[in-house]
Amino acid sequence: MALFGQKKTSSKKPAKPVAAAAPKKAPAKKCCAVTPEERFKLIEQEAYFKAEKAGFQGDQHGFWVAAEAEIDARLKKCKK
């Protein structure tokens, strides 16, 4: 029991300082060649998302062309 004005001593060991964790890096994306069928599926999905965003109103061919350009640009960027 500590008297008034006296500090109570603790039997606990002082905590060790925790080193800051190094920031984790995102895993590197591995690019691989896609088959024509895979490319088609990617374009198909992207065109669907573009049409969905537009409320399925507009030119279906335009959605496809825009999706095709976007997917081809991604694939070209990936190969570099």
C-alpha cells in the first residue's frame, strides 16, 4: 500500500516499443497473354457494364466499340 505522496511501484515490466510495421506492397500484377476467347469475354463484360451505367439506353454498337478500345488499351499497357 502506497502512502500519500509516494509513488506505487509496479511489478510489471515496461512494454517494449513496437516498431512501426513496414507498409505492405500490393502484389505485382502478372500479365499473361489472353486468348481471343478471353479477350472477347472481357470486351463483352465491359460493354455490358457501360450499357448498365447508361441505363441500357443508347447505341449497343457504341458500347461495344468503346469497350473494345478500353480492353485493347489495357492489354497493350499490360504487355509493356
